[in-house]
Amino acid sequence: MDKRVMLFTVRHENLMVAIAIAGLAVWGGMTGHPAFIFGLALVGATAYFAGVIIAVCMAFLLMGLDLFLGHISFESSSVVILQLIGYCSVAHLGYKHKTLRAEQRTLKKGHQVPWAVINEVRTSLSAIRFLLFPLQGDDTSNEELKKATSELSRLEKIFQDIERENHEHPRT
């Protein structure tokens, strides 16, 4: 049971953090801290575009500005803690979103198989299937097994050529 809960938590971390941030934004709106909502959006965008360190520094700057202007006071430590949690969470979420987008772009560029290769594989696998399991008769001759083996060798060579080409000319 613990393993399933932990797996669920890891898989849905971004969603849970986003829901918590939305809850903090609603809290900020209901308690009369509209600048906090603007600050969350600003810190999240800064984390996405400039990085998490700059976003956290901006969060501390916004909190200092709130303290200086009197929007929050040192006596209300719970407000300060909630704002700190919100700003750090949205900075983390913005940066994580940026890194996930970069990974997705890399995966899309680096792992595309040309259509010619896909068609070759499909044709070869169909040929092997019909050579090994003919539609008429149950006996598979030695010649058909040799043809199937040679077809499998041809497929293996195609993939070895692709792998060698990727090692010689890696995509960036």
C-alpha cells in the first residue's frame, strides 16, 4: 500500500503543488492580499524564464516589499510562512515546467524514426510471419526458415546502420 501511495504522489506531484498554489491564491484573495496573487504569477513566470534562484530572490524581495509597505506585519507570522511556502512552491513549479518542456523538445527531436525504416520493419516482419507460419499447410520447410533468418539479419543490419549513424553524427 505504501508503495502505491508513494508512486501516486511522485506521479502527481506537479498537480498537487498546482492545487496547493491555487488554494493559496484563493486564500490571498479572500484575506485581502491581492498583491500576493500577482506575486505568485510573477515569481512563477520568473522561474520559468529566468531560473529558480532569481525567482526565489524575487519572492524574498516581494515579501520584504509587503512588510515594508505594511500589507503584512511581523506579528502575523502565519501569513509570512504561507507566502513563503507559496512563493517557493510556485518557483519550483515554474522551473520544473521549464525543464520538462526542454526534455520533451529533446525527446521529440532525438527519437524520431524515419518512415522508410518503419515501413521496412513492418514489411519484413510480415514476410517473416508468412514464412514461418504459412497460410496453407502446417509444414515449414528448411528453405523458409533460411529465408526468415536472412530477413531477420537484414532487419538487424538496418538497425545497426542507424545506431552507427547516430554515434557518428549525434543530433543536438
